[in-house]
Amino acid sequence: MNVIKMDVNNEDLLKVALSYNRIGESLIEQGKYDEALDHLRKALAIFEQMYGQTHPKVALSYKCIGQALTGQSKYVEALEYHHKALAIREKVYGENHPNVAFSCNDIGLLLDKQGKHTEALDYLERVLYIRSNVYGDGHPSLTACFMKFSEILSMLSAKGKA
């Protein structure tokens, strides 16, 4: 992978990395996962160069790379990136931060796609716990997670596994 070599200051380099990341996210939305990964990996390389291995921007890159890999149905590799993002976010923000909930949600949904429903419930339950503690029980961010949690639980109950 080639990262563009430029004579720029850190502020400009950050703008370049953020642009790579935004382009990657846009390409994911278009289903252009290979192109997205190229941009996202360039962003990751710059973020790691600027901040080291345990910075929120590095976690963001890992999350986005995980999303692109999920789009390619490379679930095992995607899960690795989502776990890396989660580990950084837990270290930086603590166990009960909304960004930790985002990572847990990504992992839960991915585990569900892999048919690992019981494991998925564990992560989604953590999302519900964090969001209800941070935002309160009536917050709209809980709705989609409750729905997915209920869907998985109902499916497991029908199979006699819950």
C-alpha cells in the first residue's frame, strides 16, 4: 500500500487522513468495498503514524475497515477489526461510553450474521446497558437495538436455545 508522501504539517496530514476515511465510508455505501479498503487503509496508516496504535481515530479506521470487510462477507476478518476498535475505545473512553456501545453493536450484528446468536445477544445486551445508562431508558438510540435483541431472542426461543 502506498501512502501519498507529502511535505505537510500535522494539521494538513490529519485532513488528508480524514478525507481518505470519508471517501472510504462513501465507497462502502456504494458497495465499492475494494476501493473503500484502499482508502481506509491509507487513512489508518496516517492515523497510526500520527497517533500510534491506541487513538480514537485509529479505532474509527478499524471500524470502517470492518464494515468494508463485512460488505465483502469476510466476517472473520471483519470481526478482528471490530474487536480492535472496541479494545481501543474501551482503553480510551472506559467501559461504558457511547463509542464503546457503537463497537459492541457492530460486533453483535456481525456475530448475528455469522449465526452466533447467543454471542450476539451478549454484545447487544451491553449496548442496551450502556445506552440506557448514558441516555436514559426512553432514548431513541435504544429502539433498533431492542428490536434486534428481541428478534434474536425470539428466534432462539423458537429453536429452543434461549
